[in-house]
Amino acid sequence: MAIILRLDRVMADRKISLNELSEKVGVANVNLSKLKNGRVSAVRFSTLDAICDVLDCQPGDILEFERNK
């Protein structure tokens, strides 16, 4: 089982850059980049909440569950 991060897709849909999202969310650019590229093993609810608020989306728009085959 895997949780897939789709932050890049939502950012593209909203036409928002990593730098702009970083500033609005209050998370360091490097940490947001790791999140965007799926190089993290955990996400704080407060960070997810802030991202969803800025992007006007639901957590399910960013997180996707995929079963291993």
C-alpha cells in the first residue's frame, strides 16, 4: 500500500508556483519541494491544513491511496 502525493498536479491546476505556495503556507521552500516530489514519510496536519487552505482544495485532492499489486 502506498500514499501518493499529488501536490504537483493541484499546484499546476491552480497555477501556483512552489515559491508562492511556500510563502503563503509558511513552510520552507526546500521542505515543500520534498513534499511535492514525494520524498517525505510524514506530513503534519497543520501543514496539510495550510496547503489545502491556500490551494482551496480537500486533503483527498492532494493525497491518493494506491494498493500494491
